[in-house]
Amino acid sequence: MLNRNTCPDFTPISPDELTGEEMTRPETTYFKDVWRNLKKRKTALASLFVLALLVVMVLAGPMMNEYNYYSNDYAAANQAPSALHWFGTDTLGRDLWTRVWVGGRVSLLIAILATVIPYAIGMLIGGISGYFGGKVDMFIMRLIDVLMGIPSLIYDILLIMVLGSGSIATLVIAFTITGWLGSARTTRGLVLQLKEREFVMASVTLGASPIRIILRHLLPNTLGIIVVGMTMTIPSVIFAEAFLSFIGLGITPPNPSWGQLIKEASEVFKQYPYRFIIPCIFVGLTMLCFNLLGDGLRDALDPRLRS
């Protein structure tokens, strides 16, 4: 054993020096790290709070009074906002407070479903295209180029006219058929970068199947950028649903949506401007919050922008 007698150059190490190289930063995970960075961005955090409040209101708002969204009361038609009807009433005497929140429930449901489902399809197709490459990649990319050559709104209108308007399922199917194109191209580009990494080569060496590599290794590593893309896409779907409802191809009465409420109110805007302004405020506020949240998530997920 070494000591001062056998080794003159031997110097004892104090207990403080033994722990000098230990890591002092607390243990964390990827998602905890993202949340820590997101909390530093006050605008994104405020947007997340507003969106959470909107979700609570679209679920609980219709239960805050005794009115439903479909019963007519002609004696209370076209009333201004008051203590009895907080957002006023429409031409048929229906309570706008209830209809606005039920309409928000429909609009948000369509927006979320018509974003998550196309992105899931696009991620799978893009992952297959990027991983296999060659003729498979060529065929998929040229198909996407052809489909993206025509504005998606034209596809949506034609599909809704064929499938029939008026239901949530119809709108979700129409948005899904064209909504996967962008996510497929994004995922393909990310997979092209990732498939040459060491962890993918190790999986190939160990005999993992291509589908397992795509689903278990490649796609999970693209989720950061994909989540930001989904957050940015939801406002576009909300606007598209509002536009289609405005031109009569969206949700049909008596079922409300924010777009359908705006369409009805536009006919009597000069006489009853509150009926038009209220749903427009919620559409604009929701789109703004999702965009600001997407900006914050992009910064929080990008290692180069972390502090």
C-alpha cells in the first residue's frame, strides 16, 4: 500500500477534494428539461394558461346556466348581453353563451383530431420514405409533390361536397386526406439525418426489423419538431373549419361551431354586432395562443436556443 514512507511524493487527498468532480446539477429528464426552458418564456406560458382555460370553459361553460344550445325561445330573440343571457341571444332566441362554448367544443375537437390523425399518418409515411430511400422514396415524394401542387382547401371543398357536409367526421376525414403531406415531408427529412446515426446502425447490427427501427428509434426522435409543427397547424385547421362553415360547407344548424356562429351573425352584423364579435374574439384568441405556444415550444426544444 502506498504511504508517505514508501512514496515520498504521496499526498493525502482531503474529503472535499474527493467530491470536487461530482456533478452538482440535479438529475433531470428530457421532458423536465423542456418544461424548465418553456417556463422561462412567459408569453408561451401565458398562452398555455389561456388555452387550458378555454378547454375548461368549452367543457363546463354550457353547464353554467339552464339553457341548451338548440331550444328556441322567440320571446327572447335578439336580446343584448345581460344578466339573464350573458352573451345575448340569436334570432331564434337561443342563448349565445351556451352556443359559443358548445361551438368551441366542436371547433377544438375538429382541430385536434384533424391535426393529430394526419400527423400520425404523415410521420409513418415519411419515416418509411426516408428510411428505405430509393424507388420507395422517389414514388412517395413525387406523389406528395403532385398533391401539394393544388391548394389543400380545394381538395377539402371537393371532398366535403362528395362526402356531404354537416358532421365532425366528414370534416376530419376531409382534412386528414390532405393534411398528412407536410408532416410526411418534414419527417422524411429528419429520418434522412437520423438513419446514419450510431444507435440506428447498432439496431441494424443486432437484427432489428426496419419497422421496429422506424417506430421505436427514428420516429420518437422526431417528436420534438413534430410537436411544434402540430401546434402551428391547429390554428390553420380552426381557420379552415371556420371558413368552410362560413360558406355553408361546415357544421350545419342547429349544431354550432365558431365558424357557423360567425356565418349566422354576419347576416345581422349591423343590427347586432355583439353576435359577430364574440365568436371572432375566441377564434382569434385561440389561434394567437397556439401560435405563441408553438414559438415557445420551438425555442424550448432547440438545444441551440436553451439557456
